[in-house]
Amino acid sequence: MKKASLFTEHSIVNYSVSEHLNAEITMLCEVCAMKLRI
């Protein structure tokens, strides 16, 4: 039971970290696209 809850917590942390990275990457891509247009 403890292992399952630890695994769930780990998955939630991983998920929020990847969401944060995706947001940063998306922002960087938008900046790059703007620079390329100019």
C-alpha cells in the first residue's frame, strides 16, 4: 500500500514537472517563431 501511494505521488510530481517544461518549451518556441518572422 505504501509503495502504491509513493508511486502515485511520484507520478503527480513527474506530471507537474513535465507540464512546467512543456510550458517553457512552448514559450521558447513562440519567441523563436517571432524572431524568425522578423
